[in-house]
Amino acid sequence: MSEVKEKLRALQQKHQQFKQHQNTFVAALNRSREHAHHKTEPVSSVKQVQTYLDLHCNSSTDRLMFNHFLELVADLRAVLELIDVSTAPSSPGTGGTLDSCRHMLSPSCNISNLVAQFSIYIPVYPHDMVNRLSCSQARNYGGVVSLVALALDLLKRLASSLYGPSSGTSPASGDHRPQSALQLGMRVGLAEKTLGLGMAGLQTQRTSRVRGQGWDTGKPAWRPPGRGRF
């Protein structure tokens, strides 16, 4: 139990360092895709990153970023195996999460669209990372950029449910309870509805200002000078 939490804390720190160089990692992927003539295909698996490192990498910086990413994936697999070994077969709700995380981290898993495949087990999508990418970059690298963050979050939540919460391994989001895709959709729909009502009210206020609250509202009509009042 303590070994799992220590490894998760170390992984979290390592991942924070990796996030600071996300643009460098994306640039390395882009150069390797161009060298491999894969410009029309997104980066879709961990195995593909390994292939870029072995066959299509001509820069020491690019090799460093690829090695950093692959080490993170290997460390996540190691923590996953530790949790698997220490988990009783009868533990409720762990089997599906373990299997999904194992599949997500497998070398040949298609990670180009993680949300569609693992929406049940992904409580919070790492928008902060994906939003740093352009639309084209998100299409090609959104999955590989999100993989470590999603797997790490799943393992932290799993460890928290099995061994109790730990200050160093709490999820990045404010709500620590796993949420289904339906719950997230309801929250998003409510937020959009609230925003729509707010915008409608604001538009009504603006219209009322234009119609009845102009600069000349309440002033008497203009009269030419020199005439008396009748």
C-alpha cells in the first residue's frame, strides 16, 4: 500500500515536469511523423512513439522527450501491476477499472480517441492539456498527450478507493467522486442552459436601454429661441 502511494507521488512529480515540455514533445512527434511520412495519420499508440524513437528520430532533444514519455508509461504499468497484485479478487468495482487501465497502457491500444473508448472510466478529461494544442494538433496528438494524465488519474482514484485518500495522490479535479459520462453531460447541459438564460437577460437589458433609456429620455422638445411660451 505505501509502495503504491510513494510511486504515485513520484509519478505525479515526473508528470508535472513532462507537462512543462508538452510543446517540445508535440514538436518532436511532428518531426518524426514527417520523417516517417505519417502526416495524414494521428499518433495512435504507444508502439508508434517507440517506432519514432527507434527509426525516425534525428535529434537528441526529441529522443529525450520520447524516452521521458515511454518511461512514464512504463512506470504507470508498474504501479498498475502493484495494485493488481495487492487487490483481493473480491474487491468491488476494481476489476473493470484495472482492465481498462491495462488496455489503455498496452503498446498497441488505439489512443487517438480515448474518451470514446473509456468514457465510463474517465471522470475528468484533461482539457487543460488539450486546450494548449491547436485544432490540427489536437486531432493528431490529443490522445497521446492525454494518455499519461488519464491513466495517472485512474490509478490515483483506484488507489484512493482501495487504500484511503492520500494528500500527495489526490486527483487534480475538485470533485473526488468518479462521474459517469451521463453525469458530466448533465452538468455541461445545465451550464449551457444557465449561460443561455444569462445571455438572454443581458440582451433584454441592452434592448431596454436602447428603447427607453437613451441620452435624451425625459427632455422637453427643442424650441427655437426668441419665442415666448403660450
